[in-house]
Amino acid sequence: MLTLLHHSEGSVLQLSLGVPVLEWLELTQQPVNLLLADLARQGKIEFLTGSYHQSILNLISPKDRSNQVELTTTYLRKRYGQRSKTMFSYAQVFNPNYINTMNLCCVDSLVISSYDCDKPKQHFSQPFSMQEMGKSISVIPTSSPINSLVQKFGAKEISFGNLLDQIRLVFEARPQFIMAMVNIDQLLQGGISEEQTVQLFTTFLHYGSQSIEEIHGEQELPPKGYLQAGWYGFDSIKSDLCCINELFVKDESFAYMYGRYTSMVETARSYKKDKDVRKRLEQLIQKMSTGAVYLCDANATMLRSSVRKLFWRYISEADSVLAGLNDFSYPVITDFDRDALDEYLAIGKYLSCVVDSKGGSLAELTYLPSLYNYGDTLSVMKGFGSTVKNLHQTPPGRKQRLFTDVFLPHDSVLDEYSKTDEHSCLDMSNAVYSLSVLDRRNTEYRAVATTGRSAIINGELEISKHFKLRQNTVLLDVTLTNLSEHPVSFLYGCEIPLSIASFKNRVSFFQLESKKNVLHEEEEIILEHVKSIRMYDEPNSTSLTLVADARFTLLKEDYTIEKSTILGVEQLYQHTLFMTFWPIQLESGAERKITLGLRVERK
């Protein structure tokens, strides 16, 4: 595309590339970077500014918005000699509040689609002037038909020939104005070839192109219009979400991640003393503000465990910085996910955990030497990808926490176990436990709840869970007490979903026995009479060992999502469920105690 542009006369292309991509080109693809610089000098490329770390501006503070845009503008000016005055809003999320930010950054134009899935009748066919609180910008709407055609090609709903024919029809209709926005990721997703790339962009250049300045010059008195707050265009899968913020209402995992980010920003910026510490915290805040973790675009970034782990790495590093300060009291009780229930952050020598009263569980488990969060598990909402061969489905949009309690009838067949079947499974992961701290160092916690009268266990139980957070180990004592006036029998399960780094989607583990360790590599398996197991996190050179004081039945299953991306149809690993089961029989008033331990250490 860039080579074609280089050989074309009188052509101008507006280009929006994330700064991380530009930095990568500068470091590893110097010929491409030199070509970009040459085209910028000739005025054949106009760079669009935007958020430096590809943040969704709507999700960060006004101060951070202007900072991100200024960083991008400065980067483009220093590298390519252009002072961009036109912005592209990452993910095409827009809010009228952006106008004040743009004015502060001396940006006077916005390129954006006017198609909003929630307001499909709102459509602008030519540039217009928009005002908000006395400030104004020029909005340059992109062609919805062309945006839609490129998205359909990326989804392989239409062929390249069909794409080209229909784009020609759009131009041949001779509209008064047309800004054709082409999502390069979607072209790659559709499998475009080098020859087809030349054909496509030759077609665009054939109909002529203008600079942003020329577009403004043609409008002596631009019409007025108003672009409402919305999530525009066809760049991302939205499913049934009407706006980006609704993601945090419908998906607990992303609500927790966003709450963790906003809480960290508030806490980190309350520290005022050491200048170097403040600078380091600001760098981490900027990096964790990326919007990529919330988007399912042609790269499916929200579904990539590696992208989410990078987010958690910055969070954990900021945690460690703040917790290690002698002149600052780091708050350990915070409602991260804004569900009116407090979570407790415990940072030890090697482990960092968040203890949650919901499910009486751990919402995070981070090994500090590698800053890797093993509790980052995802059960994605419907419409964002299809699960692959998962026999034991989890409720979509539900955050998967560690050490949650599950009860099944005593005669259950574990192969048929499903949390979505409320008639044969009592799932306590969303129940609110009474949580209390047992020691001054915040290393021991007790969570207590009752099951209520349940036909699954044919009675009522009290569940008391005692967490002991040690240097490398999480110890859990579970005490089940029969509150019924008659005996009960059931299967008790403890769910431990772990997101384990691996060089392949399938996570293997060893069953540890006194005479011989047995390797299991199956995606889904049920084993009986297990004493302990060990998993290896090869990329981080870490091992995880799960052990109990009594032999248990183990259910293990890898959860992956199948998604078409720019690399083709991929199977994206999310997490691995390890479920320990014990058959329980209790007389009236009797109790049963079970001890579990999860140890994380260097190999």
C-alpha cells in the first residue's frame, strides 16, 4: 500500500497507526519506517493523532485524555515532522466531552464513522461543525457502506471481488463527499493478498484524494451537526452491547479489571512524596490504561490471555511499589468491582492475593517474582467467540474465582457436571460469604456462609473457609457442618480455575505418587484417588502444586475460545479448571474438615 502511494502522483492518505506499532516499525522494520517518513515529508501521508497507549478515552480521566493525545502528537512531530491537528478515536468510542480535550491539545478535526449500532438512523454524509460548551471541532464522517464492506470481507462474508465491485458502485453513485476508512487489520483477517492490496488501493486512488486542509477549504460555511455519545463504526464486535461501559455491567471479569485500574489510579495519585516513585507510578498508569483488553477487534485482544496478563503485570508492579513504601499506608480493603462488597488485597513476599467475600474465594493470585496473575480467568459473553469442546460449561460473563464451592447430588456423574444446570448443581460462586480478617498482618481470613435449604444436598450446610496465605502457599481449611436435623450425603467440590502460561493451548500436569509420577496431557480428564498434582508454567519457569489432606477425585478441563483473527482461525486459551471432589456423609450436627494447599514456586 505504501509503495503504491509512493509511486502515485497527487495522492494523500490519512493514516492512523497505534504508537506501539510505530515504535515496533522503528525498531524492527526500518525500511518501512523510512518509507513512512519519506511519504510524510512529501505530504502524501497525513498522520492522525489519538491516544498514545491505545486507550479508550471515555474510560480515563480528562487529564489523562489530554496527556495521551499530546504524547501521540509529540511522537509524530518528532519522528515524522508532522504536527497533527486531526484525531482518530481508538475503537471509535466518542463522547462530546472529547471536544474540550481536543481544544486543549490544539486538535480541531475528528475522523469517525457516524454509524452507531444503537442509533442506526443517525447518519452524516459530509463534514460538519460540532459545538459543546462553547468549544467547537470539525467532524469528518467516514463512509458507513465502505466500512461495512471491509468488515464483511474480514469476516469472510463476501469475496474480494464482491468487495471491489461494491466499493466501485459506492463511488459511481457520485456522492457529494466520501471519506473511505479502511481497517487494515480486517483486510488481513479476510486474507488479502499483495496483488489484491494493489487492486483495492488503486481503485481508491483512481477516484482522487485530498488532504484534510483541502476538505476544510472547500466548505466556506460548514453545516452544523451534533454527534451523540456512542460506540461507532465496524471496527469491533459489540454483540448486544449498546456502549462500551455496558461491558462492565454484563461481564464481571472486565468490570473487575476496570475497577482495579480506576482504584489503582486513585491510590497511586494520592502519593505525593518521592518524585522518582511518582514518575514510575505514572508510567505504569499510562501503560495499564490501554483499551485493548476491552475490545474484540480483528486481533481479538480481549480474548488473548497474553494481552490481559500484561495489564495485570502493570497492576501488580504498582501494587508492589506502593506496598513497599515506608512513608505510605497502602489501603488493603477496596471494592474493586463496585459491587458494594469489599475485597481484601494481601501482598506477601512471593504471593499477592485478593480475597473476595463473593464465593468466599480468591479473585487474584499473582506470583510476584514473575508478576503473573494465575487468577485471570475468562468466561466470555455470548457473541464474542465460541468455546471449543468444553463439556463443563461456565455461565457466560461470570468471573471465575479460585476456591469456590460446588455441591452435587451424591449419585452424580461427574462427566455431566455443569454449573449452568441449577437443578443438579448448587454453585456457591456468587453467594456472599461473611468475611473477616483473623490477624494483624492480613495473612489469614475466614469466610462463612450457609447453603440454605437445598434439594441437591437434601438439607442445609454451614461452610466455613479459613485462608492462610504463606510465602509460597495458599492453605485453605474448609469445614462443612450439617445444620439439618437428619443425615445428608452429597459430593463437595472446590473449583480452582487457573490461567497457566504454556507454549501450547493444552495444559499438562503430573499426578504425584510415592512410586511414580504420571503425566496427563488430555484436555479433559477425570481421575480418582488423587493425592496431589503439579503443573508447570514453562514460560515463567514456575511450578504449581495442588495437594489435599485426603485423596480426591479430580476433574480437569482446558477452556479455549475459537476466533477468526488476522492470523486465521485461532484457538485462544483462557484458563484450566481444576476441580477437587469428595463424597461427604454427615449426621445431624456433624462436621467434616478438608485441607487444600496450592504452592507456587520457581522450578
